[in-house]
Amino acid sequence: MSKPQRGLGKGLEALLGNADLSQARKPVEYVHKSVVTQNSNLNSADIMLVPIEMIEQNPFQPRMSFDNEALEELADSIRSLGLIQPVTVRRKAPDRYQIISGERRFRACRMVGKTEIPAYVIDTNDQGMLEMAIVENIQREDLDPIEVAMSYERLIDECHLTQEQMALRVGKKRASVTNYLRLLKLPAKVQHDLKVGLLSVGHAKVLLSIDDAQLQEQLCDLVIKGGLSVRQLEDKIKRLNKPEQKDTPEQDLPENYFRVLEIVGKYFENNISLKRTSNGKGTMTIHFSSDDEVRKFLNALEESKL
């Protein structure tokens, strides 16, 4: 027997009344927006409908990979609801545009067969486009740490920014920027494991305290296979870096030391040993087999018969 369909709670009924919620949402439409043509007067504050065939992908795209499953989900959403957030493009030629931000949205629109896409159209040069594309992507939460680090590096190298200037551009602390850039010093294998989520940024920072690339890779494998926490990895590296305690080599005993062994040893059946280092420090160990041996030695000390 099927369960009876549950209705709205009293609170929701009071809030919504008898509203009919059965109708599907209508796709987003951008009304009173002209389709871009070669002679269009552009205003970057306005949203224009740009033919998809006129748009090129961003040659400066910082994102190195796009998740196909996530793209399919976005395409399904656009198919049902339309594109909620316009893309941003720049005009490269009278009939050519390039994506600055929103390449996932652009690709998803192509997947569903859209012929036009709402877009902000702005004017900028190659460097400005690169900088805007990188900064826009850095602000996203789904970039992996290596993509973020490489984006920072591109801003420095290709836009000729200092770390301080770049930190201001992306709204991050300089120390955070520096830490991300250091990740690029790790071996390729460790970078891969960090990129695919097998290794955390915390683990990677700890591995950077080691200069040996082969050891970094071995410890990376140990973290993944053993499920080590960051603290456990730190402890292991501390033990590796701790210098071994080397005993000071023993030295030949001076003649008077042998005299001590001879005098004291006769009370303990010569069961006595003495060690001495080059700086004169050492230990003397006496093994006794009975209380009587200790008593006789004590009597000798008290009577000064040594």
C-alpha cells in the first residue's frame, strides 16, 4: 500500500497560500537587449546578445581542465532555466570576440545548441585580458592548488607584477601567495598528487622543508598509503632531520686509572669497568654479587685501608 502524499506544513501553507507551484520555471530571457553586430555601439554596463559563432575561447585561460560531468550538469541547468549569469568578452575584431570570464558557461551553451549568449563586452588589451582572466579564475573555489600557483606565476611573469602587487590584485595576503608559489618547487609526482586531491596543501608545505626530491616523493607515498596527518608527517621529518647521537670515542686509560681498577676491583672480584673520553669524562661501573662485598668495601673506606 502506497503511503499518502504529504502536504505542505502549516507554516508553508500560511506563507504560500494556495499558490500553484506545479508550473516549471521559465528560462531567463534578456529583453530589450540588441544582438551585437559589427556596427553596434557598445556599453560595458549593458548586456548584449553575442552570436556564439563570433566568440573564441580565451587563449589565456588559466584553467587547465574542465570537469565533463560538471559541464553536463551546467548544460542541463541552462537548457531548463537559461543562462543566469552573462559571460564577459572583449571585442578583438568587428566580428570576433574572446572570452574573458565564463568559459564554462560558454562551453555549456554550445553543448545545448545556443546560437546567442548574453555577454558584457569590454575593451582591453592582451595583458589586461590575461590579468582579468587569471584574477577571475583565482577567485573561484574549485581551482586546485597547482592551478592557483601557476596562475600566480603567470601574473608575475606575463603581467610583470611583483608578489606584493599581485597579492593586492587577487585580494590575498602576500604570505599566502608566496606559499602557493613554493608548491611549484615540488617534484612533478608530488604536484600531481596535490592536484588530484590525494595530498593536502598542509602536507605539501611540510614536504617543502626537505630539499631531497626523492625523499619528498617517498614521504608523499607514505602519507597517501598510510593516511598520515600533517602532524604525523611533521614528526616523521623531525626524526629524519635529528642528527644521530654519536658517542665520543673511548680513549686508552692513563696509568693511574688502572691503579683504581686494581685497588677497587679486589673487593668485587675484579668485576669493575671504567670508560673515559678524550675530554676526561667517563663512567665507572661496579658489579657486586653480594651485600658482603659492599660491606667489606665500605669497611675499607672507613678504615682507610685503600
